[in-house]
Amino acid sequence: MKNLFNFIFKQIHWLLFFFLTFVSSYLLVNNSEFQRSKYLSVFLEVAGKVHSVSGKVQSYLNLRLINADLMQRIGALEEEIQWYKNELEKFTGNIQPDLIEIGIDPTIYRYTHARVTQNQSFGTNNYIILNKGRNHGIEEDMAVVSVKGIVGVVSIVSPNYSRVMPILNPGSPPVCMIKNTRFFGPLFWDGKDSRYISLRDLPSHASYAIGDTVVTSGHSAIFPEGVFVGVIEDTYKQKNEESNSLKVRLFTDFSTLNDVLIIRNPFREEQLQIMKGIGGK
């Protein structure tokens, strides 16, 4: 209590100043219509700006929830697109009748939204950590994509997290193709610029043009066909090689990657067993 009195005594001149300022302002506003209108105008202006800033802060805080909802909707739309593709193939007769009879749908993939918790995509042994794991149905060798294009493959899974090997990594490059001409080859990253990747081992007679789109080929049990990779910006040949290589500008910006979709192929195990069986003969 003594300290409180000492503080008031030491700051009495400031307390008196603020008190007199408040009283004079109150009398001025209440005894003058002009001053009252000015005060209300200033008050509304300040209050409006405060509410505007508060609204922007609230919108920013809600942005993560909105983004997660959008990713889930995108995943649902992708599944719906795959379903319509399957129905179209049924009408055109491209799906085997025995598969239709037993209800097998070879075109539907499942999509799970995940957030990036750690992103190391600018070195040689790159990796990405996601906040979804075995408890969420995630398994090794599942494909990972962004809303713009290809990201990588799940390499390690724990109960609640998973580690992704991005395409910006020399291990296990996916086979991709030129969308218009369907010539295909493996992707390769030289470890320099995360905006570019190479599509290699294209035959010398392969046709393509600068600006053509590169997509996944579907020649594996991991990525479905048609996932966007990037656009062709240049072409070159490796030394002592007759095949062509293409410089591709990636659609996915790894420096701003926050949300992804993990793709589950319901028939992956069956495809792998068939591949291993063929390889063993």
C-alpha cells in the first residue's frame, strides 16, 4: 500500500494532467454540437479501422481452416473425376467385362489432405514431413501431389507422421511423359534449381515442342496417369548419348509448399505382385 501511495505521489502531475484533459474534453464535447459531431466522426473513423484490422487478423487465422477445407474438396473432386472416367470407359468398352461384373473400379484413387510440417527441398538428400501417418491410412510408396502438380512419394511412415521423398531427389525417379505425344522417360533433378527438373532418355525420334506439358505416365502402381509435372522450356543431349533430355519448369513451387494430397491406389498391392511375378520369370 505504501508503494502505491509513493507511486501516486511521484506521478501526481501526470495523473492530474490526464484528469483535467478528460474533464475538459468531456465539457467541450457536451456543450458544443460542432465539437460533438467532430468527435463522433473521429471515433467512427478509428473504430472502423480497428474493426477492419480485427477482421483481417480473424480472416488470416481462419485461412488455415479454409485452406484445409479446400484441399479436402479438391480430393473429393479428383475422386469424382476418376469415377466419371471409369463410367465413360465402361460405355466405350475399354474396361474388361469381368472387372465390371465383380465391381472392381481400376481408375478410382483415394485422396487424403495433409499439411507440410517440415520442408527440406533445397539440398541433395531432400525430404518433406507431413502431419498424417499410419493412423490416417497412409502407407509407404503412396504418391503425393499439390494442387499444382507432382510432389513426391511417401518413403517412411510413423503413426502420425510421414516422410516424403520429393522429386527433387536422385532416388527412384517417376516415369513421366509429354502429354501431347506420350513419349516418356524418367525425371532427374541435378541438385541446382528447385524450379526445374529434367525429363531424360527420350528417343531421338520423339516429337515435342517448347511449351508442351509434361505429366505422369501412369506406368507404375504409385502415380495415376495425368498428374501435372511442368512445361518444357529447353532441350539438350547428354554427352555420348543419342537420347534427348528436356528441361522442364515445375508447376509445383517447393519453396511455398504447405498443403498436399496423398494418393492411395486401392489396387497397388495387386499391381506390385503382378510386376514381381513377371520380373521373376
